[in-house]
Amino acid sequence: MSMERSRRARFANTAPSAGEFAIGFVLAGVFVFLITPLVVQGLVGWATSGGFAWPNGHLASAYGGLLRGRFGTGLTDGVAAGLPGNAVMWVLALIGEVLAIGATVVVAMWMRDVTGANSRHGLATATQAADALGLAPLRKRADQIRPDLYARANRNGLLR
């Protein structure tokens, strides 16, 4: 019965694989990259007009304005007039992008370590292995542990 439980537990692992994690990170990064200019515009609009400036119902025209280099498209006239010049807004958007993408990378690396999607999850460091198993037994079996580094030659001079 315990064998069946352990088999079931192996197949119930829901942690993401490294590939799934990479796809999720790329999708989150693209979303953050695309939404940051509008968030910066909203925050600057909030600072200048007192209300968070979001292009409700005009998202396509807001992105069209950004593609043409203009902020404030899709906003009410009072809020759009209160925004600083486009050059200042692009500098603020660039600063926002750097901060947002940097935060996304930090969170993704933290999540990768927490979920165990990285390649070293569960592996001991060399110091931990030496403490647990002893240095002499590790050196004695070095050719089995790392045959690429410590291969021994047989009598004919061939690597075994």
C-alpha cells in the first residue's frame, strides 16, 4: 500500500518544469512591458489632476497614441492637458519599464527557487556532500561521481 501511495505522490507533483516556468516568465514580462507606459501615465495623471488616469474603453486608441509617440490619447481632455510633455513622459515610462522589468526578474528568480524549477533544486553543494559522506569516501569514488574529470585508465591505457 505504501508503494502505491509513493507512486501516486510522484505523479501528483504540480510544480512547474523549467520550460513552463520560462514561458510563464516571458508572458509576464511582455504583459508588464506593455502595461507599464499606461500605468506611468495613470500615476502622472493622478499626480497632476488628482485622479488615476486610465483610458477606460479607449485602450486601443491609447496604444495607438503611444505607437505614434503621444501620451494622453483616450483620456479626458482635462487629464490629458495636465500631463507633462511627451519627452518627459517617455523618460518616466523608460524609468518605469526598468523598475517593472527588474522587479519581474527578481520575483521570477525567487519563484523559480521556491518552486524548485531550477536545475540545482535538491542537489547538495560540494561542502554539504563532504560533510554528510566524508571527504575520504568521496575522493575514493571520484571516478564514479565525476567520470569526466577523474576517469582512470585501465591496463591497456584506455579510459574506463
